[in-house]
Amino acid sequence: MKSKKHFFTAALLLTFGCAIIGKQVLAGGDNFSYDDIIRLEKVINKISEFYVEEIHSKELVEASIEGLRTILDPHTAYFSEKEYNNLKVSTEGAFGGLGITIAIRDNILTIISPLQGTPAFRMGLQAGDKIIEIEGESTKGITVDKAVEKLRGKPKTAVTITVYREGVDEPLEFTIIRDIIRIKSVPFASMLNDSTGYVKVTQFSKRTSKDLREKVETLKKKGATSLILDLRNNPGGLLNQAIDVSNIFLDKKLLVVYTKGRTRSQNKEYFSKDEPVWDSSHRVFVLVNEGSASASEIVAGAIQDHDRGIIMGKPTFGKGSVQTILPLDAQKYALKLTTAYYYTPSGRCINKIENAAKATREEEAHRDSTKKDSSYFFTDSGRKVFAAGGITPDVDIEGNLYNSYIRELERKTMFFKFIIKNRPKLEKQSDINYTYEVPESLRKTFKEYIYSDTNFTKFKSASHVMLDKFSETLEKEREALGDTLKDKLNSEIDLLKKNLDEILAQKTKTQFEQNIDYINYGLKRELLQAVKGDSLSHLIAISRDKQIEEALVYINKPELYIKALTDKNSKRKKEEKPK
């Protein structure tokens, strides 16, 4: 037993990676004592000696390590030997995936964004969807890394996930076929009018700054003097690419971002190195939303703090932490540890409080991190910018909102499946271009198709779902009461339910005609995508985008752009000092 005790002591000391000097453990702080480790060792020894069943030492040690995560932030993780090998394979070789970026938000596995052109995007997964099951198993308490391990697999294999979506009463189930994920980080750029360019950036990978620079230079040659930089649903990526992308718009030698950690080696500043491609004589409009994270937030924050352009859309995700992979035990195991936070040039921490360590979250639980009553900082010109985590846009704009019928068509990928099925005859048409108009015959065939699909015909409106729930509750009540209601009353209730059921079912069928404008758009978008590729499909989507539409209003009215960057109501007062 003595040798087993010595094993646990050694294992625990290795776990914490600490050096012992007298009674103190040097772990980056003076408040961590050897007595704390001894207490943990005693608990494990008692389990080993007296627990009703034998527990292997390796299990106890790994469970102890896993328990550390409960007080740390959601991005910290411990990799077992198998998990660490999988991590190395995923970063060094090809793998099959869904094309989603995920994180833990409010202790629930959440989709930050589906990446354009991937299986997840095609299936209609959305930013903010909460993954509650993977292959029928609950995701409660799961780590991001374990979730990634479950979601990844061999290409052409299937994985089923269940998600909860805000505004939808029932959980949604998706069966998705994995594929090799190859994403163009700058998939689309175009002139929207004679003087306005638009460019979409989906992630920050090795070629992002190079590809974006080329696209921006091309738009400039075509006469663009205003640029819409679309970072919506961009989950981030490489830090050096965020610096280089910022440099396309910022003057030379400006601070882009800095990091702060507990050790001096984690405190670093990053500056723009070159003269900008898109200088201050050209206007910049950056679109962000709740799916914009990490590197996207670094770029948006730098442009905002240096008053280089205006940020439009919705507040960003707030993933502003730096993770370092620390190998353990001769490279067999590893610890992914959050070692620093990102700060914008004005001093705002990008990381939202819900993405911080548990102790910090509890300390700040009384504060609403989405409100503007938190601390504020100042841009170069003295405008107030608020520090609630993430980047708060200068101009708040709601995105497109759709009813449950349209969401169901998209979730079940009805447009995509219909066009693919009918592509052989549709692609023979010579008039498939940007001005293509969906004929009545195609709409009629599409309607027949969706109402012959057994999955889609299960769709019910929110009121119909409520009626079903009422019926279930009534039946349970009848069983509990022994059906003491009078027969006449029973029959009247049942008749009323039947009539309501028929009325609501009929109402659902009329929604096709009520949503004819969007149906025309969905069919045209998928047809152009299938036959002509991404470019025309992107243009069609842009033409219906409310946030881009609002950006164009600011572009056409320069006084609005100037006002957003010089708003006197948000300027620093003389008595105020930078925080």
C-alpha cells in the first residue's frame, strides 16, 4: 500500500506540474500549498483502499485532472494519449467533418457558425444552435474537444445531432454526411455598384491575408472607394493573419492587438508593419454578428479603436483567449491551457465573462455583460467604446428574420435536394443567370415535391404544436382523474380539438403561397449555385441581405458615415481619462 501511496503522490505532483520548495508549490502563485495536494492524495488513497469496487489508479488520476476543468474556462482541456494523437492527426492531416465551429456557451455545446459550403451549412445549421445530443447521447458536461472527436470521422460517414434552436419549440434532428473540409477563406468578392466593393472572409487561415489583399486590390482597380468587409459567422483562426488583415486597412506601426497573461512571456503587443493597401481615403464598413469570433474580433476591434471604419451588425461572440498546447509525459499527453486574453488597442478585453474561468464568472454574475453600463474606453478620436466582451457595433442592425415555415424548408434542405434531383433537365435551360425568373411550372413541381416528402409533411406551425401539447396534457389529466368529466363535455372538447387540428393543418398548407417570394428566391439561389457556382448565388443572397442593405444606406449618405465616427454624444468629456 505504501508504494501505491507514493505513486499517487508522484502522479498528482506531475499532474499539477509543480516544483516543491519547503511547504510551498511554485505554480505561478503563492496561494497554492503542498498541504492542498496532500489532502487530494489522501482522498484518492481512501477511495483506493475502501471503495466497494476496485478503481484503477489511472482512472482516479485522470478523473482528478478532468475535475480541474470545472473551475477553469471552457477552452481549457486535458488530452489523453488517444485524444492527443487524434489532435495531432487533425492538425497535420485530412479528416472528415461537418464544417461547424463550436464552443461552450452557458455550459451548453453551441454552434458559433456553420462554414459556408460545408455539409453543416447545406443542412441549415445556424449560429446559436445548441447541440444537446450527438448520436443520441447527451452533450451535458461535454468538452469542446470531446465533442469535436465525436463529430469528426471518416468522410462519407454519417453523424446525427440534435439541436435546440431559439424560437423553435421542439428539438431539431440532423443527420449529416461528413466530408473533407476545404474552405476558401475569401470565397467571394464583387462590385455592388460603381464605387462600392464587397468581400466575404469566412475564416483566418494561412492564405487569408494574401487572398484578401489580392481581392481588395482588384476591387480598387475597378473603381471601388467604399468597401464592405463581411466578417459575419467568421469563427477566427490564425493570429498572424488577423494582424496582416488589419494591416490592409491600418496605417503602418499601429497597435493591432495585445495579449496579457500571468507570466511576462504571455504579454505581447502586435503592430501593423506595412503601409495599407486600402488607405484612409477609402471608407470601410465591417459587418459582424454573434458568429464573429476570435481573429474576426481582433480585426473589427482594431478598425474601430483607430476610427478607421464603422462596425455594423450585432455584438460579436467574445472569444478573446489564447490557448497553448503543453505536452506532458514525453509527448504522450497534453494540456490545452488558456494562457492569456486578447485586448483591443484601446484596452478592451475581447473575452466575454461567460468564456472566462468559473471563479471569474461567479464573481461577475451580478453584471449583465451584454449591457453598455460596463466600463468604457476611448478610440483614437475620443469616441467611447464599451467593454462588455466582444465587439459592440457602432451601428446595430438586425439580420434577416424568417418564419417557422421558411426555417423548416431550409432546415430540411428542401430547395437544395429538389434542385439536385431536377438538375439534369434544369441545367439545359439557356436563361439561367442573375436575371432568371422562377417559372410557375417549377414552383408547382417544387410544391408537389415538398408535400410528398414524409419528413417535411410532419411540419407543424407553433400554434399546432401548442394544440398537440394541450391534447397530451388533457389526456394525462383524464387518466389521473379517472375520466370524471361529463360525457357531453368530453365529446365537445374532442370535437373542438378535431376542428382546430383540421383548421391549423389547412393553414399550414396555405403557407406555401404566403411565402412565394422567399420560395422563388430559394429555388433561384440553389439553381444558380448548382449550375453556375458560388458567385451568382452569393450575389442573389446579398440582394436580400438587410444588413448589407443598411450598409449601402451609409455608403450613399457620407454624412452618416462621418457622424458614426464623430458622434459628439459618445465623445470623451474633458474630465474623463482613458481607462
